[in-house]
Amino acid sequence: MSDPLWLELRATGRLAGRPAIYYETVDSTNTAAMALGRQGAASGTVVVAEQQSAGRGRLARQWLSPPGCGLYFSLLLRPHLAPEELARITLAVGVAVCRALEQTTALAPQLKWPNDILLHGGKCGGILTEAEFPGNDQPPLVVVGIGLNVTTPAAALPVTLRQKATSLFIDSGRHHHRGALLLAICREIDRIMEQLVAGDFGTLLAEWRQRDGLAGQRLAWLTPQHTVVHGVSLGPDQSGALSIRDDAGTIHTVISGDISLAAPSP
Ligand code: BTN
């Protein structure tokens, strides 16, 4: 199936006029983008790979990145944001990915805090945001990596992931062009970053909450101390942290750890 923007990207190293670095294979586009950033690459540079040999996810997980069926890319950004505002980026990028999917497909994506893109409850994509601080009053070097299962058939998903993972193709029965998706996501990230830097996280948070796949649901939070807290999701707050009300009524502010749906209370 011809994918004109993908072909242009491979042939020219550009994507509709924006600087793009294309790899047939790379360890991780996030690692490559951060290295380019340290060497001075411009904000807005996108690093794309057909496949990754060591794709990374949140909590040091592996991101499977086989060729031909997924979108694996990282965007290099130098936003004028304070360190405590950086947690907002992952949520805002989630909104950007949903907007782009809604514009270019007939899908209805949802979000799971902090970084999952869902289709009918299955994970079709994830976001990995990493930052470094060059110092000398320079803006942080931020790399936003996105992995999206696009044309992946169910049979190509590892058996252990089949209950939880999905792809655009599995969800819709349709093949979508990776080039068009990539361009739409990059454009929407440009927009949300403008909004974030202008100080308008509130509007993005409201949009995130409209697509919150866990709103009001009972959750189990596996804390970094390896304890489990059961409670109801109250959604993310202004800082980007998730609020959970436990069974005793205590509100917990979650900034890391793993969240999963819990069995309903008896
Ligand atoms: C997650 O769900 O935990 C985040 C997954 C992020 C995967 C993408 S694929 C492109 C970029 N390069 C990486 O190594 N990771 C991100």
C-alpha cells in the first residue's frame, strides 16, 4: 500500500518540510533524539524508525518494535517550561495523539494515566517523555517518544500481551497510513506545546479528562514501595499527578508506579 509521506520521509529525510531523521533500524528513537539534542539539533526535529532493536517504555519496560506495522518516533523539544511543569507534557501529548487519531481515522481513542493510548480498553500506543537540563539558563532538552501499533495483526502480538494490547487495524479492521498519522501527531504536538508554554494547561487537562478511559473506575495502584492501594480514580490534577481516593477516603497523589483496573468491591 503506497504511503506517500512515509516514502518522502525515507527518500528525503524530511516530513512535509520539517527536519526528520529516518532509520531503518535504531536501538531507540528516544536515545537517538536525545543524542542529537545534546549535539544541538533544532527543536521540532523528529527521529523516526522502521524498527527499534531496544525500544523502551515507561518503568524500564521493553517496547516491541517490529518493522512494517508500527509507528516509532521521537520529537525533540526545547520548551520554556519549569522542571515542575514537565510532567504535564506527557498528558498534553496524549491529547495531541488522540486529536490526530480523531482527525485522520474514524477511531475514538481514550487515555490511561499517565501515558497509554487506548482503543476499546486495549493499549495501542504509549508515550515516553525524557528530559535533561543543560543548565546556563537554557531550556530543558525534552524528548517525547511515541509508539503506536498501526497495522499490527492480532497474531503478531505476543500471546502474553493479547489481552491488553491492540492496534489501529485490530480495532477498526482498516489499514492506516503511518506517514499521515505521523504528520498529524507532530502538528498537534506543535499546537499543544504552544498552549503549554503559554500557560494554558487547564484547557488541555479538561480535554484529557474527556478522554479518560479510567474516570471513576476502581483502580489498583502498585506503589514504588511495592504496596498496593485500592481506590477510585479522580483523574489527573494541575501538576499532572493522578488522584486516587482509597477505600478509607484518603486521597493519594500518584506521581509514579503502575495503575491497573481493580476488581469491583464486594
Ligand atoms: C510506554 O507505553 O511505556 C511508552 C512506550 C513508548 C515507546 C516509544 S517507541 C518510540 C520511542 N522510542 C522508544 O524507545 N520508546 C518510545
